[in-house]
Amino acid sequence: MSKSGKSGFSALSIIISVFFLWGFVAASNGIFIPFCKGHFSLTQFQSQLIDFTFYGGYFIGSILLLVLSQIVKVDILNRIGYKKGIIYGLLISVVGALAIIPSVHAGSFGLILGSLFIVALGFSLQQTSAQPFVVALGSPETGAHRLTLAGGVNSLGTTLGPIAIAFVLFGSVGSQTEVSLSSINALYLILAGVFTLGAIFLSVVKLPVVTNEEPFEPGVGSLKYPQLVLGMIAIFTYVGVEVSIQSNMGALLKDQAFGGFLENDIAPFISLYWGSLMIGRWAGAIAAFDISKKLKQILTVIVPFVAFAIILFVNSLGGKDISHLYNYIFCVVILVAAFFIGNEKPARTLMIFSFIGITAMIIGLLTTGQIALYAFISGGLACSIMWPCIFAMSISGLGKYTSQGAAFLIMMILGGAIIPPLQGKLADVIGIHMSYIIPVFCFAYLAFFAFRAKAVLKLQGIDEDQIGKAAH
């Protein structure tokens, strides 16, 4: 990568703001799915087609970009520039957000899915542009650190998204129990406005001109590396389980065994789930700073609880009793212990967090009520640091194929389109509670990947300490 023009923290902060938008909108699907299920009288499988469409849009967008680049033998995104790629992506998302309004009024679930697909196509272009942009805004050695920071900002968006969306749909204290069509109009007009303002802002602000000087590499040579192929399946599984746990949670919360909550009461739980990812990512981002080992250890203890306090504060703004969320602090304690055991080594950390996920899901399957609910929500803690661990291990040793391998990994966000409907279909057959057996199998594969990828890399002369420098 090379860049010209002004750079630094100001440029990084501008680009990272887009990460917040992705998290805000993606997490909001957890509120929109129950609305569509009730409004259109859908089965659980049909309601999960929202995620199928949304995350499928990421995959299709990435495929289109790759295929077009192969045809013209030019990196199209590199030609138009990463900044313009983000702007064009935002404008595409504006079209999709505005299209949802007439789709809802037409009473067509199919048109809603089509509109969300357009939003996701825009997000795909934004993400493919923004991630290498963030890496390029500084030294290559600290590129992964900046992505970790961006992931923390993304998690803040996923935490605030459900609460803000619930405010728009149900009012400040959730006094309404049903969503009005006027509220849907307001929601997507606001989102379209935010996307538009973001595009305008980026078009006028001065940012570094970033270009990739590596020659275009035709073909799919990166697929000869087993760590990448295993990693693609791992990213597919990780994104799938992360999305599926929360996407099916709305139906779980309505089950009498889990409280029989109404639609206007589920936002704090969705927020806590996505907030769990924020807790883990904020703790993981500590390793990105050049501070003493002792201070890192102190912050690893303090930061997760500060993040948890922020989640509680944000949820308290809704005016509802959140005392039932306090006991979740015990899950945060387990997270802190896991970080110390992981010791900043990606394979070991991924293995530990995968086993936490397996254990949590099994506890949830064997119990009901608050214990089971906390167990399922803590799947967010398990997922929180998996992306950088999987990503760093998957692209290690790829050399000139690193960029191509990274593109393949981003395509595997497709898991968010496949696994939630799969769990939804199973829920229609055996019940929403028992459908959470799907995440158990997902976490089991991620544990296998941690073990197998480490062995593959060791055969190639790459040890875990080298990988750890890239992952944190």
C-alpha cells in the first residue's frame, strides 16, 4: 500500500465511523425480524430470510467485484479508490433504505428482502473499501491494531443499535406493544439520511489517497494454502453463529420458559448480546497499545467491567427496570479469566473462547429461565475476539496472495446468510429452545480450526508468537 495526502488519527476516526454504521444497522435486524414475523405471519425459518438476504448481499457484492476484476484484469476498487468505494457504497445503501418504506406499505415481504439486499450490497462495497483503508493509515506492523480498534467501534454500534431502533419504533419507555407503519417510515428515513450525510461528509473531507501497488494477481492461487481454506470455513461458521444466536433470540424471549417477553421488551437483551461482543473486543484492543505489561493486565481487568457498565447505562435510558441484567457480571468475570489464559496467542485464545461457547450453549440447552438466557447471550462473549484470531491465522504465510486471501475471507460473511435460516428451520421442527444445538456444532468447528490451523502453520515454519503479533 502507498498513500499520499494528510493522514493520522483524524483520517482514521473518519473512516472508522463507517464501522459504527455497519454495526448499528446489522444489530437492528434483531428488532426488525420479530416485527416482520408478526406483521407478515411468518414461520421462524421465513423470518430468518432477513439475515439470509442481508448477509447474502455481502457475499454477492464481493463476488461481483472479484469477477469483474478478473474479467478486466484490473483491481477495480484500487482503480476508483477506497474513499470513492465507501461513498458509492453509502449511496447504494441509501437507495435500499428508501426502498424499504414502500415495500412495507405494499405488504410485500419479498420487496422488503429485495430492499435489504440493496442495503447489504452497499455495505459490501463499504467494507471491502474501508478495511484495507484502515490498514493503510499507518505502519503495516500496526494495521491489525487499527482493525481491532475499528471492531470495537463497530461493537459500540451493535450495542446502541437495538436501543435506538426500539426508541424509534416503540417510544421512549416502550409504552407501545406494536410497531406502526409510520414508525417504520421514520426509522428508514433516518437511516437513509445518515447514509446520505456520511457520503456527503466523506466527499468533501480531505483524506489520504490510498493505492495498492502490488500487481494484480489473476486466478485463485491463494486456495492452495490449507490454512486459508480452513479459515474460510471458520469465518463462515463464526459469522453464522454470531448472527444466528441473536437473530433467533427474539423468538426465544417470547417463549414462556424464557420470560414470555413482548416485542417492546426484547431490545435490552439484544443490546446485551451485541454489547458482549463490545466487552470482549475492547478488552482485546488493549494489546494494540504500547504500554507496560502490568498496565495491560490491569486494563484487561478494568475495561470489560467499564464496557459492561456502559451497556447497563445505555439500556437504563429506555426508562425500564434493568436489574435483571446485573447478574450477567459473572459471565464477564469468566471472560476476563479467559483473556489471561489465552495470553494474546490467537490459536490458544480461539480454542479457549470456542470451548466457552460450547459450554454456554450446552448450559442453555439443559436449563431454562435466566440461567439459560444468560448462557445463550454469553455466546456474544465467546464470539467477541474470534474474527482477528481466525483472520490472522488464515492469511499467515500467504505472501503475495495475502490480499486475495483476505478477499475470500470477507466473502465468507455468507455464513450470516445461511446458518440463521438453518437454525430457524430447525426451530420450526423441534422448537426454538432446542434449535440452539446449531451453535454447539459451530463452536466445535471453531475449536477444531484453532487446533488444526496451528499445526498446519507449524509445518510451514510459522509459530504462534509470530501470528500473535498480527492478531493483536
